[in-house]
Amino acid sequence: MFARILKSGTFHDVVGYVTRQFHNPEEYTPDTWRIIGSDNIFISDYAKMVQSFETVHGFMPGKENPAGHISISFDNADAPRLTDEFMAQLAKEYMEGMGIKDTQYLIVRHLETGHPHFHIVYNRVDMSGKAVNERNNFRRSDRVVKAIKDKYGLTYSPLKQKYEDKIPVFKERISQAIYGCKSWDEFSRRLACAGIEVKFHDDHNTGKHIGVKFTDGDITVNGSKIDRAFTYRRLNNLFEFNRRQGQQQSDYAPTRPKVTVEYTPTQKSSLVEDVIEATVGAIGNLFTLGPGFDPEEQAFQNAIKKEEAKRKRKSRRI
């Protein structure tokens, strides 16, 4: 069992899709689909189904894309058990777990594909004129599907298991790559080193990026399926924040004066001169030799002082 929450739209489009109104009637004949469940809907024909939904949507006309759409598929190993009644029961339990209550819905089984599946179309405006609570619907869907599979012993799809095994790996690598990242290019280069490629969803009209997905060459996952923090908008805001922070730190960094050091080669000094210079510098230039110093004159003055000292000592003895 594997649930896909598809893009919401108008009742004209979504109901038309599940009831094959826009498909080749020669290929998709009435026996390739059938309604297996509904509530508060006239199901006699396509026009009445759409009108039923639109009537309740009128309670909240400002609600855009009012048609919720979910596809639920099953492994072929479970096909013998999947009667219309059992599928309808599973659909109701799924909606109950998702909080899709007190609203109109339509359950349509498709029979032309190689694997059993059905579609749920529901009104995102409930019978009281309030919006259906769809908060955290992706995470909630995973929990509800797992509970139902465990309850009825339904097969875990190998593909679904592969996604469940790899998503934690994607999350760890993306979390590491976004640290301090300032641009999508930088982010993409970091992830490429970890074996993950970044791809974008573009708006058909403007060509601007509106979504992001990640692939390792084996599976491709939307950023929001890995973590709500990895949507295009939130990652883009994070990179912009990091750029501003980096700019502010650059603006407030203390400016250092530019110092140019010119090297002028001099004659190599002797070892003795090096020692004297180092010693004088170490004791703070305690001894300073003036420019008029004469060693011979200084020796003569010292000799006179010694003679005078001797005469004074002799006169004291007498």
C-alpha cells in the first residue's frame, strides 16, 4: 500500500480525470473504472458530481483548488484480497486517519493498470463551510499508511521500502551541505560530492524555480518529502539569510592599514656584532656609547684617578 498526495485542483479537472472524461473513450471504456464509494455526492453522471462538489464549495468560495486528490496503490501480491468493498473500507480508514471528515468524497477504482489502485477526491471545504485540516498531511499520510498495512498485513512495496531506507540518508547529507551555504550553486556542488544531484520544478508560465527535488540516480525525492525544511522556498530563504549575515560581518570587520615592507639588503654583520646588538636590545639600551668616546683618553683618565686615590691613602697613614 502506497499513498500519493497529488496536486489539488478544480472539481472539473480532478473529477474529470478520475472518471476518464478527458481520456480516449476507445481505450478507457466504462469498464476500466468504477465508483466504489462516495458521500453527499450525486453520482449519476460527471456533471452532477461536479455540481455536488461546487455547491458545498460555495460556502467558502475563496478557497482555491478546492478538490483534494489522493491516489492509493497496492502491491500485486495483495490483489486477490482487494475487493471493491475492502478497498472502500481502506479508503475510509485512511481518510479518518488523515482528518478528512464531515466532507464530500468520491472513491474511484481504476482497473486498466497493472497494479490495483484507487483515487480519493474530496472537498477541501467541509459540510459546515470550514476548511479541512490538512496540516502536516505528508507526514501524517506515512503514519496512517503504515498503521493500515500493519493492521491488515498488507505487503510493503519494495519500491516504497527503498524510499523509506534512503530518505534518512538524503536528509543527513542535505543537512550537512546547507551549513553556512549562501547559494544554490554552492549547495549543488556540495551535494554532488556526496553523490546527490539537485533538480528543480519550474513554473510553466514564468520559468522560475518553484520546487526542488533530489536524486542519487536510483530514486528521486521531493525536498518536502525528506523534510519540510527542505522545500525550495525555505532553502532559498536560508541561503539569502546566510548571504546577508556574511555581508554584515564583512561591513563591520575592523579595517587594517595596508603596510608595505621594503627589504634593503645590508652587509652581513659579524657574530660579535649580532650578540652585542641582541644584548643591548634585551637590556633596554642601558649603556649608550656617545659619538665622542675615545678609548685611549678614557684609559688615561682612569690612571690619573688611581694615582690620586693612592696619594690619599698614604696621607691618611702619616
